[in-house]
Amino acid sequence: MVFEKIKEIVVDQLGVNEEDVKIETNFMEDLGADSLDLFQVVMDLEDAFNVKVENVENIKTVGDAVKYIESVVK
């Protein structure tokens, strides 16, 4: 499942608790990520799902990441 893999990446990259990562979780506001952290998460997403994220600025929440990945991975 896409959400589970994204959660795993976020927990690993940002050092947050698994239970803090929900669909509605905002990377910067809720998890304290800065732009460099978000860049690293996106790079890991690209590697994990073999995709290229074009508009990183559109990914503000875990749900945004899930929707994006699901839209490009068939």
C-alpha cells in the first residue's frame, strides 16, 4: 500500500513516531520538517516508487504525497 511505504519513508527520514504520520499530517507544520527534509523525503519517494516528482511545492501533507504517487504509478 502506498500510504504504508510513504509512512515508512517519513518515519525514517524525519525521525518521527509512526503514530504521528497520518494522511492529513502536514510535513512542515505537524512534523517540523524544513525544505531540506522535504526534499530528502521526495528523493526517497522517487527512488521507492521509481517516479519523478515535478512539483515538490504541491506536496504539503502525507495525503498529497499519496495522491501524487497513486496518480503516476499504475
